[in-house]
Amino acid sequence: MFVKGHVFKYGSDVDTDVIIPARYLNTSSAEELASHCMEDIDKDFVKNVQKGDILVAEDNFGCGSSREHAPLAIKTSGISLVIANSFARIFYRNAINIGLPILECPKAVEAIQKGDVVSCELSTGIIKNETTGEQFRAEPFPPFIQTIIDAGGLIKSLSHKE
Amino acid sequence: MGMTISQKILAAHAHLTSVKAGQLINADLDLVLANDITAPVAINEFEKAGGCVRCNDKIALVMDHFAPNKDIKAAEQVKKTREFARAQHISHFYDVGRMGIEHALLPEQGLVGAGDLVIGADSHTCTYGALGAFSTGVGSTDMAAGMMTQQCWFKVPSAIRFVLKGTLPRYVTGKDLILHIIGLIGVDGALYRSMEFTGEGVSALSMDDRFTVCNMAIEAGAKNGIFPVDDKTLAYLKEHCQKPPVVYEADEDAIYEKTIEIDLSTLKPTVSFPHLPENTKTPEEWDDREIHQVVIGSCTNGRISDLRQVAEVLKGRKIHENVRCIVIPATQKIYLQAMHEGLFDTFIEAGAIVSTPTCGPCLGGHMGILAAGERAVSTTNRNFVGRMGHVTSEVYLASPYVAAASAVLGRIATPDQL
């Protein structure tokens, strides 16, 4: 799958409470959650995000709570890919399970700036900064995880097995 | 090659003689957990897949986060979960009146035993490592798959070993120990790894201290925290759990990425300043900044020994006039016990309030939300931006002793300073 969009960039330890504050967890509606995505760290995110845009962050993205509402809100807001130096482990699992593409690529994180246009072919992990022309390669997923992604998420991969 | 305690539990549940760090396995689960926030999302996934529950007596659904229902939407979430539990004949469904904060409730109800493998759609599921179980937080989809298959995939974690020695000084608790560790290694210091606690210092820690320590393993990014099983664990399990304990010990040649030695006798009361649990400070670094609320409770510190420590400090004293002090026993059993011991008289006479069990204010849900610029000293587990309310409010994580002393003085303080 090929994705392309403008970059929103954040620092380290972006926690699930700022991705989707708990005051909105009284619903499991993806659209409603998305309407408050990143609200406590970036008030303008929801206003500015467009379908296909890419989120870039430093270390330990998605730390804190196990709430799947966090990757769900990001995905539903229109974000097509999250690139980070590293992800908190529950967020990592959740993103794969619900089909939000994520990649670890410290070199890309270092070079890419807010507002750059970035594209990525997810199957190869090749990330291209269209604004500067730079190119990066992300770590590929282990094959086991790639089968979950290819199936379209964990639940679908289970039914494939059966 | 030797295995850690965590690796041995994973190997046994994957029906393998040995596993090593990095290996991907599929393992049988002894218990699958969710709460009123994460269960509805799991139920959505479950229903989309047209799933059926594999073992209805190995699933626990605890209505603790926004219950008693804080608003209409929360009520709908709980109702959805309640109807699911009825339709699927879930044996361990805990609603208002029977529920408590999940990670205090499940051990108390004997649903987790030594050697068990547990996943929960709540990040603090790692608490049960105190019982010598491997338990870890997952998301709702993993939980839904767990209900359908009673299995989960894991990447076998490597481990950091914490060798404890000595005993904790007066007014220093398991909470100070885990905050100290998070300050030392950072909020991603144990990312993807097990935190295994060992050494002669373990025997000096109460079960409640061990629950608190394992509870916050996730705040260092860990997959799980785990203690070896000793006489204290066995006595606790004998009182609460029908299942015979399965005791695993780490091999002598188990591989640890790192070993960190901690002399408990050198620890001081420790507070995490905003906005990360790793921002720890000890008394000489505290200042006189005014506080407005104190919360005592949560899956981290809402157990009976926590409430006793608070009562010890508040006995015969008054809460500072600028402070609202909210005490939340974690389960109905703890509530009753605290009431019978007269702790509520102490709290109420001091000017604190006592709430029914709920996660409530810990995650900014209800029962004590902060306004702009307000500061809370709290025995909870996270102090992220906006965690307990307004985006400009501040949370200071502390032990029950420090929280109680702070409530009296209106600033961050230890009982020694009273």
C-alpha cells in the first residue's frame, strides 16, 4: 500500500492520555473519538489533519494506558502512517491489531520536519521525504506480524487460520 | 540455556520445554480481563467476527472505571458489557455492589494464582506479578481474540533483574521503591522487557507493597513485573485462591540484559512531579508549592495497608483548609474492613471524604476532576498532561504516607514534617 501526506511531528513519550483524553472514553464510536484526537497536545490537529497525513514522533510513542481508542482515534482522524523511533508495546500491538500502519525509523524521524510531504510504500518500508528528496528504509516487520497486517488485523487473521 | 521466571511461565503455557528472548509463541491463557472502557471495544470486535466465548469461566469483566456510571454514555457502555456478560454466561462479571478496582479485586477474589498467565485490556494488568504470575496489559482486540481462543501471541521478553537488599526505612513504601526505579531507568527504561525482582530484600516487602511495585512496571514501559513466590505469597494465596500455586524459579544461568542492585534502606520518600512518572524528586528537592487536592486510592494504592498508613497520619489531625482529600478504598471488602477498623471515623473527622470503589479521578473520569492550574498529590500511577482533569492541572504521584501528610500541610510533605 502506498501512502502520502503532510507531516505532523511530536516529541518523545506522547502518551495515550494526550492522544485521546479519558474524558472522551465514555464512547467507543471511532468517529467521536477521532474528533478529539491529540486535543491535549495539539488543539489544531483535528482542524488541520487531512486524509493520508502522516504522524512522526520520537521515542516511546503511545505510552501509558492500553486503550485501543488511541490508535483507533488516530486512524479514523485520517492519519495513514505513524513513524517513530520506538513505540510503547501495547500501542504497537493495538496498532497492528486494528490495521493502523506504524514504522520504526529513527533516521527518518530525525530528518523529517513538521509540514513536509512524505510518502511511503508500506510493503517495502521505503519512506521518501518528497519535500527534500531524502529517502529512508524502515525496519521490516517480523513475518508473523506481517501475516496479521496482510490479513487486515488480528481478528481477520484468526478467521483465516480457521 | 537458562530461563527467567517470566520465560518459564510463558514456555509452560505454550507447551514448550524452553523459550528464549525474542521468540514468538502462542500461549494458553488462565484469565482474560477487561473493564467498562475496554470491554465495549472488545465486544464490537468480537461481534464483528461472529465469535463465541471459549471458556466463560476464564473471563473477568469489571465495571470499575466510570462506574457507578458517571453519565449517560458511560451507562450505555456498562449496559452493553452487562448484556454481553449475561448472553455469554461470563462467570466473573462484577457490577456496582460487587465490583472493586480490577487489579485489587481479582487477587482478592482468588482469580489469579502463582504461575498463571493472564492478559487484560488494562495496562495495569501487570499487577499480578506480585503473586508470581505472568500478567500483562493488551488492547481490546487482543482481549476479544483471547475470549474467542483462550490464547494470545507473545514475543518472549528479555529481562532486567532488580536485586533488592535491606529493609525500607520508616515512612518509605513499595510506592517509593517503584517511583525510585522509574526515576532511575525512565518511562521506557524497561520497554518490551520483564522486570524481575529478587534478592533478600524481597522478603521484607509486604504483599501490598509487591502489588504496588508490579502495578507500575508499565510506567517504565515493561511488559510485566514479577516477584518470586515466597512464604508471604503462599500465605496470601492460601487465604484467597483455591487453585494450587505453581511455583517457578529463575534458573541460575538465566540471562538478564542488566542487573540493578537496590539497597532498600537508602530509599527516601519519592514523588513524581509533572508530567512523567520518571520526574522523581526526594524531600530535599521539594518546595512549598500549594496543593489543592489529595487522592488516595486506585489499583496502585487503594489497599487496606495503604488506608491504614493514611489513617496513621490523619489520626487527630485536620486536612488543610485549601485541600479536598478524597479516599477511595479499592474494593468492597477493603471498604468494609476499613470501616470496621474505624479508619473512616479518622478520615471523616479529619475532613476527608470516602468514596465507593472506582478508578474515577485517577484517569480524570469523575469523583475529583481538577480545574485549570490546580495541583493534586495522588497515590495513583500517572501524571501525564491532563490526566486528572484540565490540561493545565498537575498531578504529583506519591505514597499514601506522603499524600496524607501533604493533605494536612497543603504542600508536598512527609509525615516527619508534621
